[in-house]
Amino acid sequence: MRGFVDARRLVQLAALALATAATAFLLGYPAYSGAGSAGVASTANLVDVNGPWVLWLLAAPVVLVATHALWPRRGRTVAIVACTVPLWLLCLAGLLTIGLFFLPAVLVSGVALLVPARPLRRPRVASQPS
């Protein structure tokens, strides 16, 4: 676990937090409202209206970001590219609906490629007395 956290990993974990927050928001937000048969106002969330298959759509961005955020040090750049490209495509396909909510996670995931993968701080070397 030593050397797991560096600047790039922090950006990847931020993307994971954004994707998870978007999923949690979409699961809990009462996106649909209307009047019932007795004239009583009712609300429903995304899963109530579309069914449980929507959970796959909401889980896909989180799984993709978690895959490259928790990838070991070796081959991490390839993992970022391999997971960010399908994430961009999913976000682009659903841009007018739920894809817009995952856009911040996609952008931060892409920024992770620009951040150098170096340790946050270097260990101190004890100086020898002269």
C-alpha cells in the first residue's frame, strides 16, 4: 500500500467521488411529479419510473472510474485511457438525460492524465554529522 497515494491518485479519487455523488443524487432525487387519480400530488425517482434496469446505467460510470482509480501503479495510464474513453462515450450518448450529471466526473477523469504521478512528499534523508 506504500506509494498508493500520489497527486494523480487524488485526482482519480475525486473523479470517483463525483461519479458516486451523481449516482446517489439520481437515485434519491424525485425527478418526476404529477397528480394522482384523486388529485393528490405524487413524486417518483428514476428507478420508480423506469424500473431497476436503470441501476446498470447508473453503476457503469462508477465502475469505470473505480477501475482506474484503484488500479495498481503499473499500467495506470493505460487504465485511465481505457476507462475514460467509454465513460466519455456513455456521457455523450446520454448527454440530454443522465449523462449531464456525470460530466464533471468525466472531465476530472480526463484531467488525471495530465497530472504527473509522483509522490506527494519525499521522505527526509537524515544528514550525517560532519
